[in-house]
Amino acid sequence: MPFANQYKKFIKKETLAVKTSLKTRNFYKIITYEYADGTKKTFTGPKAALIFLIGITSDKKLKCLKLGEVRPEKFFAWFKKLIKPSMDCAKIRAAFINQEFHEIIIEDTKKGAGLFSKVKTDSIYTQNPTSFRTYSLDGIKQIKTIYLDENWLMNDLLGKKCYDPMDLNKDGIVTEEEKKIYLKKQNLAREEKFTL
């Protein structure tokens, strides 16, 4: 059963990506793909090709987990194990904003051999149908970067108490007054830095 629609609540936004600039250990959505026989397919709705990019081989094959084949709770339980335990809220937030998941996930090469070995020993890989896929980079005609909701990941999945830096009293609500105070402090810090 395709589970792609169940991931919508974890996605903050999507932006068009350049296929030659894809980063391993990041999330993408393949929109249009051309198979070796010339057949083009557009993926939408419950059959959307949401992927977690494990690695890119030297012959430009993408090794991925197709999220639509895995229940979100099962995938995120596996994904949680990949995050370095030493990561704090600021590092996680920065990794999400910049789509630099390699900063917070266990070290690996561009080919993704380490992550693949972790996938192979998990039921995500052995389930039927398998969620592991390879796609040709040349076959990708349109792809988007998926930005996950970092607040959900930090607070709910990882159980960290993380607040927006502008939430000065840490109550979970950012008021206009807090925004003004925060921005004023940032400007003062910048000015002080330049006068030293």
C-alpha cells in the first residue's frame, strides 16, 4: 500500500532542485522520471516518489529509500537511529534549514555504503515490496527538495525541548514584542562585533 500521502504532515515545504546538485542523506520528491525504454512517468498523490537519498554511485545511479513504500512511523524510527546523539537544537535546525543532513547523521561516503549496510539489516529493506530503489540520474527530468518540519523532528521524534530563538520566554509562542527584542539584540551584537 502506498504511504506517500501520510508523509505530508511532516513536510514543511518543497522547492525545485537541480539534479546535478543532489546531496546524499537528504529528502527529495521525484516528479518526472524517464525509464530506460523511453517511457516517462509523473509521480503524484499516494504514488508520489518521495525518497531518502542514501548514495550516488560513480555511474550516476541514485541509491534510495522510497518513502511511499514504508509507513512513516517505521521509517522515522529507523531514521532516528541515524542521528548523532550529540546533536543539539541549534545544529539540527541549521542542518534542516541548509539541507545539510550529513552534519547530523552518521558519517558516510557519497556512495552511501555505510547507510546501505544499516538499511540491509532492517525490515525496511526486507519488506515486500521493498522500499530500496535505484534511479538513474539521467532519467530524472524533474525533482524537488523536501524540507521536513524541523520542530516536529526535534520535539516529537527526538524528544528534545527546542524553541524558536525568538521565543525569549520559552513558552512556545513568539510574540511581536519578542521578535523586536530578539532582532534588537542581534543588531547590537553585530554592532559590538564591528567596533571591537
